[in-house]
Amino acid sequence: MDTLFDMLRYRRPARSNTEQEFITKFIEPLGTTEDSFGNHYLTVGDSPTTLFSSHTDTVHKNDGMQQVYISDNQIHTDNDVLGADCGTGVWIMMQMIEAGVNGLYIFHRDEEIGGKGSSFIADHTPELLDGISRAIAFDRMGNNEVITQQFSGMCCSDEFADDLSEKLGMNYHASPLGSFTDTANYTQIIPECTNVGVGYMHQHTANEYQEVSHLENLIAALINVDWNSLPTVRDTADTGNDLWFDDGKYAGYTEYASDLELSQLVYEDPEAAIELLLTMGLTSSEVSMYRTKAAA
């Protein structure tokens, strides 16, 4: 965990100096290749069929370094975003690479400002994904969800999510309550795309923390999954119903009333509303500006 602790000291707004320092220190030594957009990727094993996904930027407003500490089995920082979204995902992929888990590992740029790194790959270098049947992101809050639907609709089959949940154990289960991460941009290329909860909570806020014991158990489970045995069921043309909008209303979080209006989403789940705004192209600084005006 010392490496993760060190990684979370870096505030990493997209394209900041600290993000580049983070990449230089932690990712480039893995032997990755950098594409023309700035994504880094690495292939482990021959002709892998599984993509593992994380991203290098955070929602910090300012770059630089921060202090982190551990208390009650949780990693915290004081008065700022921790950055476990997605520092934890990057760390998980580093451990899996070290363990020799076969896969295509992509460390995406600019996820927090609209998933631009994965969009670049999907639009300009889709051949990088040739032969990939499943894409697993480690960019989900909480400690028990395997996401089946993101903002664009269905991203993986229930059969896939159920089987992966069973292999992981630890009360993981299929969940349709996703918002957005880079694998959403691959759903028309890769049949089974998901996002797995990695044990951080309250992401994008000063209350963010990372559960340590859950992460230790999760990495042990991930290293032992037989990834090639997971079913491939979803057709890439099938995204199901659009979760996010139906006649201008939000329809994603099923524990709320159906056809929940976006204004109510902001009240009920502001983090999901913020992620929606970011995926629509607003920058984190613009969202912060609107927050400030709203609080005035």
C-alpha cells in the first residue's frame, strides 16, 4: 500500500504538470506505449481478450502535492479530493501487471473532462481493441457493484456481470446504476464493458476516502479470476434503453421514482449529476463555478 499512498499525494487535473509527473514516475516504468493523444497502454501475454481500464487525471482544481493519511482502515486527505478516482484503478492495474495477468492495459487521459482519451481510441485507433471481448474499468465507487449500464445504456450482459460477481465474491453483484467511465466509449466495439467498485467513497469531494482492507481483498480476487472463462453475450449493437434521458427526464437510478427529472437528480444524487455534466463536455472548473454561484 505504500505505493498507493505515494500515488494519492499527486493532485492530477487533466494535462497538469503533476499528472505528467505521476505518469512519468508510476506508469512509464511499466514499459507502456504512449499514443498521439497521451493514453498509455501495455499488452501482457499473447493475444489477450480482456481490456483493463483506468485513467490518470483527477477532478482536483489545482495541481501539486497533498498530504494523505490512514485512519480506521481508510485513506483520507485533508480538505481536498483524495484522487482514489482513479488513482486506485491505476494502482490495481499496476499490481495485475506485476502478477502477469494477461490483458491489454490502458491508462486513459482526460476521463474527468469527458472521456476524451477513450473517445480518441474508439474514433481513431479502434484496431488497438481488435480481439478484445471484455473491458473492465476499475473506476467505480463503493465495494460491491459490477456495472451493467452506463449513461449511454447497456454496457454488459447480466450473464457476464453475474459470473464476474461470483468469481470476485465479497458480495459483488450486477448493478444497472452506473454513470460514466471510459469503457462506456467502447460499447459499440467490445461486447462486454463494465466498471467495478474498488472501495472508494464520496469521490469528487473533500470527503473522499479509500477502504484499505477491501482493496487488499479485491486485488487478490482479481489476480485469480479466469478472465477468458467469462461469458460473451451482449451484441455490440445492443445498448438497451437509454438510461439517462427519456423525453428530457432522467431514468437511470431505479431506486428513485421512474422518469426522475434531472432537477431532482441534482438534489438526490449530485455526484451523478456532476458526472453527467462532465461527460457532456463541461470542465471541472466550470462545474465548480456553477456550484459557487448556486451556493451564493
